[in-house]
Amino acid sequence: MKTINVLFGIILLLCVSVTVKAQRIYYSEPDRDDIRQLKFEIMGKYNSQYLVYKNTRSNHVISIFDPEMKLKDKVTLDFIPDRAFNVDVFGHPDHGIVIYQYQKKNIVYCMGVMLDGNGKKIGEPLELDTTQIGIFGDNKIYSVIISDDKQKLMVFKIKNKQRDDLQVQTVLLSHNLMPIRKSGFTYHLETYRESIADFYLDNEGNFLFSHVARPSQREFINEAKLVVLPVYSDTVKTFALKLDKVYLDELRIKVDNTNGRYVLTSLYSKTRHGNIDGLYTAIIDKDFNGPGIERASEFNDQFRAEAKGETSARLAFNDYYLKHLIVKKDGGILVTGESSYGSSRGTNYNRWDNPWLWGNPMYPGSYFGWNPWNNWGYGSWGMYGMGYPWNSYNATRYYAENIIVLSLDKEGKVMWNSVIAKNQYDDNSDNLLSYQVMNSGGELLFLYNEWNKRTPMLNAQSLDPTGQVTKQPPLRSLDKGYEFMIRLGKQVGAREMIVPCLYRNSFSFARIEF
């Protein structure tokens, strides 16, 4: 009887394994009109349709695909003016949301409209806010963020009132674009070495950002605090971090909405301009009750040896940048990072002088901020676009190598760490590099391109809840000629993802079923 049970268990395990690893890929017809000047946003799945927003020049359309990625319809968003700019598109479980800006005479208008599951507008566009500017003023004014549960949005703008004062104005909206509250406050920065960044909206509607200071522009952060504007207040609250004998790289914010906590994390160094030594984590109660938790977890020699790639162990993490912060059900945090750098004509750029990793919105290492020397802040940063080299006259090589994963418990302690080994590089474009994470609930699937005879092929490695990494077989249905821009993909279901692809000189989208 035991033998029969064992055999049955083995058969069941094999069946589960086959089910997990089975997948299918469906491709849309390549569109040659999309390849140049294309911006896009994968909106998500609505009933059995998949919506993708596309923008080329003044043309704004919603492409609607069926489950086999056959184009069912292409809806022109003719309500968007020809000279509109900073168009933001968000997917909500019930409808899509489009926020756009345009200028008429000396007034900048911020407008919003909802779309149904067929890409058609629901009602007329709503005026969310306006700003009067000077004749030569910058009209890229508004930024938009959305809460994790997609139930609230915030439109905000930041402008210098005086050299050391930033005037912040916010408009909090419900998911159907109804105004909840407008607020405004002045925020003071002492010197040009200080900046605010990493803006976030929690599920309650509280507005968060970080305030950091560096001794000089290319040094690590030596002072930092979390700033929160409560949803029904015009006065911000601040929580200063102690930073005891640590200097931070880029401070990232993640909200634990379930447990009412704010998590801040960063790579850190023990010196102002030294090597990366470990991971810093701060956990703060949303009401700022108590002292909070601050931990500096130094990376050990074994982790350095696994993560270092071709560099020395001492320099192992100097090219790593944090990418994903995932809140676990038990209140812990999963942190991922990637080794990314570039070179041009034999010159290797480090994290202090790398033009592709400082301020580039489409790549890890980007860290936006306002300081007293800015006028209006940047616009929105959510839209994907085609990447091209900064200087077409120089041969540029981009690298994206190993991935690190650290699991933290609810108190911020590192429980385990893992390294997902990969080695990617490409010349003059980073479109096919880096990775994307597929969260199936029971495991994480890390998807990335691996080059085979000069051809990028989509590969995967899985990570289970204990940190065990398993190399998966190559994905099936990989039609020859399709190259996956995997880092720009978006998960749209429990086990499905929409990924943009290059096909010769054309552009396409693929739907992957896992």
C-alpha cells in the first residue's frame, strides 16, 4: 500500500511540474508604423480583451486584442488635442484612465477621462486643474501617481516659490476622477544639495516623498527623512532617519498598506564615497507612532562571491541598483536588484558618472528629484518608450548582469538572499536587456533574454518562498524573429503577461500564458 501511495505521489508531482512549466505565446501582427517615436502603456485585461495605449507624435490610439492577440479594433482618442503632452494612462479593474495636459495661450490644462473595456470614453473629459505660466515658461508641469489598489490618483505640481522654497499643490481623485481634496503647502530646502524624490500615494490617499541631502552631487546620502502629507491636512509630517554610520545610495519607498507601515530601503556604504556594503531598511508606522525600525544588514563574503560576476568581491555590489520591492502577506519585504552599467569607446562608467543610470527614467538607478535650482519639476514618468543611445556618434555597450533577491521579515531582518545568474549586453540600445518578474503567488518567475548565436531567446528562472532558484527549460512557442523587450512587460492576470516585441523593423506585442 505504501508503494502505491509513493508511486501516486510521484505521478502527481510530475503532473504538477508539467502544468507549472507549460506555456503558450501568442503574437500580434507586427506594425511597421509603431517602431519610431512610439510611446505605449499596457493597460491590462478587460473581460477577454487586452488593451494597449499607443502614441506616435500627435496620434493617440487604444489597440484592442483578443486572447490570440489578433487586433479586434483600434480606437482613436480624438478628444486629446494635437499638442497634448505628458499623457498618462492607467489601468483600473473596471475601466481605463487617461490624464493629459495641453496648453492654450498661457494656461496649462490638466484633463482626465475614463475609458471603458472597448477603449471608448465614458463621458466627457474633466478639467482637473489649471496653471497660468509665463511666455517662456516650461509647460511640463503636472505629475500623476496612483495608489497600489488603483482606487485613488493624485495629480501634483511643484514649483519654486523662492530659491529655497518649493510650492507643492496636490489634487486627490477617486478612481472615477471625482475630486476628493485639493491641498497646497510650501516645503523648504536648505541648500542645492538637498532634494525631494520617490513620490508615493498610499491606499488611504496620504502623499509620501523622501527628502535627502548629499555632501556633494556625486556622493552618497548622509541625511534623509520621510515626508507625509495626510489626506485631510495641509501640513506635512516628517520622520528623520538616524543613519548611524551609514551612507545611502537611493532611498526607495514602499507602502505596506495591509499593516499600515511605510518601508524605506537603500543600498548603503560605510563611507561617503565608498563601496556598497549592504542593505539599509527603515520601517515606520503610518501614524509615526514610536521610534520605528532601522537596520543596516551587511552583505557577507558568500553573498559577495555569488553576486560579483567578473569583478572582485570587494566591488561586488557597486553596479547594483534596487528595482522591485514586494510586500509579502506576513508583512515582510522581498527586495530585488540588478547589476547594470554601460561603456562607451572603452570607457567604463561607474555609479557616480554613468549617464545611463543617473536620471534616466527607463533604467534602474533612475532617481528623480526637485531642488531649489529647478523651476517646474519633471512630468510624469510612467510611460514606456523606445530606447536609443544618448550619443549616436559613440559606440555604446549596455550591460545587465546578475539579479540579487533579499527576503526581509516583518522587522526588517534579512532571512535569506539569492542570486539569479545572467549575463546580458547589447550595443547601442538597452531595449532587450534586464528582466521582469512574474508573480504567480506560490513562486516568482524571473524572465530575461539570453543570447544564443547572436539571437536573444526568452529564458526563465523561478524562485520559491525559501529562496531556492531553479533554472526553467526554454520557453516554448518562441517564433523565430521575435525579440522580447521583457523589462517593459506587464503582468495582466494570475499567470499571463503582455510583452512588447521587436520583429525585424516592426513592433509587436505578445501574450504569454504560464
